[in-house]
Amino acid sequence: MLTLTSVSIIGGSGYVGGELARLVLTREDLELVQVTSESALGEHLHTAHPNLRGRTDIRFTSPTELKNVDYLFSALPHGSSNSRMRELITHAKHVIDTSADFRLTDPAVYKKWYGKDHSSPELLGTFPYGLPELHREDMKVKGRAAAPGCVATSIILGLYPFRNIAGRVIADSKIGSSAAGKTPSDSSHHPERSGVIRPYAPVDHRHRAEVLQETGVDVMMTVHAVEMVRGISTTLHIELKEPIAEKDVWGLLRGTYGKEPFIRVVRSSKGTFRYPEPKLIMGSNYCDIGFELDPNGNRLVVFSAIDNLMKGAAGSAMQCMNVIMGCDERKGLEFAGLHPI
Ligand SMILES: NC(=O)c1ccc[n+]([C@@H]2O[C@H](COP(=O)([O-])OP(=O)(O)OC[C@H]3O[C@@H](n4cnc5c(N)ncnc54)[C@H](OP(=O)(O)O)[C@@H]3O)[C@@H](O)[C@H]2O)c1
């Protein structure tokens, strides 16, 4: 008989929590024990996540009444996760946090970017940065992960193979509205958000700190809110320390990602979608990466595309769980995306 692995989701009425529930419910080896929400307490999951109608009978429970489980996903806002983590780790051997609270390992760096002291600094560094492509072995040892920021994911995965040959790097990211979470604001109101190409945090986006920590490169990054619900498209302009040839670019990509199940190189000379396109990978856990080399060989333009709620959050978190469980990392993440969409 199959022994089920028990899983709970705290912060389960939000967008990331909903994606985590959808992913967990596809798996026969997992039992979804609890999904918490204060605002939807006692309601069926499909009141917050209508796509899950008929997929489960469970109802939202209180975040203050947690049962003990094998794996706990925390999808709380940053700050809340931080203040509750000492308690959360008593309820599960394995905790995977999707907030920003445990991604940075240095308390001083956390304070600089989040404006206050970390409330459980002794736990910083006990959550490996949740990109299996970079930290698979550490996750297996520590049994935890801090899933990365969504924009940071698109930048880090595009830059990582080239970090040692990079001089100055400019990252230009376009992002969909679901990245801001479920709570409406003036700037997310439909007449204000629809149709925009609106820059935000043009010089000091917090994910810059994660990119620096993981790649050693302090990128100049700007993010634009654009007309998408899901998805991130990032263009990296990488000044190269020395000119390189195209075969070297391929060599670095294949050497870094040749065996990675969710990284695909997208660079075609024919067809409509010659470079990575977020629309095509909605709902999937892929990070598509493409490139073009300046004819002078001194500037590499790298493109990356992800679904912010999948490879940028819940998908990555489930991939981390699979790493820790020691099962196939693709489990529950087989969806290929849709075309046309
Ligand atoms: N959206 C993205 O693309 C994305 C990508 C990467 C990482 N993240 C991170 O993932 C986390 C979740 O993001 P999201 O977009 O799902 O946010 P969200 O839609 O705003 O959902 C937040 C969830 O946390 C719950 N919550 C809020 N304050 C709480 C508290 N003090 N105690 C207990 N529960 C509380 C809310 O539940 P109730 O109000 O119903 O109680 C809700 O279920 C955030 O830390 C975010 O930064 C998001």
C-alpha cells in the first residue's frame, strides 16, 4: 500500500497558495491535510480558487490551528512568514517558504532591503535558496527551501551560466499582475492596470539583493508591469569581459543546464516563437532561455521566460519538495503549457 506524504499550505487563499493546492491535488502520493485562510475560514477551497471546484472537499482552516505534517508550504506575505517561522518548523519536518523572508542569508542585507531587523535571524541560512539548479544538494541535507523571488528567478537562471564572464549587466523585466498577490490596490484597479507598460522600482528592486547573493553580479534591473495576468519576460544585456564565440555560449548553457528538467534553450531560426515567450509556458514549470550574441562578440543578450506563479513560486516550491523527497523532480509538474492560448 502506498504511504501518503502529508502536506499543508499556510496562506492558502492567495494566488501562490492556490497554485500549490492545484499541484498537490494532482498527486496520488500526497495527502492535502490543511489549507489555511483567515478571510475564507470554513469555506470550500473553490471559493478562493474556482478552478479547484470538484477536486477536493476540504475547507479552509485557521492558520493558528496547524496540524503536524511531513511538508508545510508557507505562502504568507513577507514579514508574516518571518515572525511565524519558529512555530511553523515545529509542525513539519520539512518547510518550504515562498516569501522573501528566508532567501537572503545575511541579516544585515535583509535589514538593508526590507527595512527592519529579521525576527528569527538564527534561521537565516537554514533555508537553502530554492533553485534546485543551484542548491539541490544543500536542500537534500537541510530538508528546507526558500523559494526565490519570481523576477529574481528569471534573472538568475538567465545570468547564471555567464556570471563569470559578465561585466556590467542590465536586466529589463516585464511582469504580469498576479505577481502582486490577491489583494487589490489603487494601482491594480482594472482601469489603472489594463494596457500599461508601467515601470516600478526602476533602480532599487529588492530582488537585486537575491541576484547578487546567487550570482555575484550586481545587476542594473528595472521591472515593468505589463498587460498579462501571469508571466515574466526578462531581457539581460550582458557586457562581456572578453569577446566570445557563439559556440562558447552554447557550451556554457549546455554545461550548466544540460541535465536540468525545467530549463529549455529556445532559439530558432524559423517560426513565430524564436525566443522565449511567457504566454506559451503558462501553468508549466519551465524556464525558457534564449540568446543572441552581438556580432562584435562583446555583448550577449539573454532572454528568459517563466510563469511567475509556477517556476517563479509554487512550481519551484514543489520542485524543491521533490528534491527533498528524493523523487523525480518532474513529479506533479508535467504540464507542458498550452498552444494556442
Ligand atoms: N504572486 C507571485 O507571483 C509570487 C511569486 C513569488 C513569491 N511570492 C511570494 O509568495 C507569498 C504569497 O504570495 P501571493 O501572491 O499568494 O500572496 P496573496 O495572494 O496576497 O496571498 C497571501 C496569503 O497569506 C494569507 N495571510 C496574509 N497575512 C497573513 C497572516 N498574518 N497570517 C496568516 N495568513 C496570512 C492570506 O490569507 P487570508 O487573508 O485569507 O487569511 C493569503 O492566503 C508572498 O510572500 C509573495 O511575496 C509571490
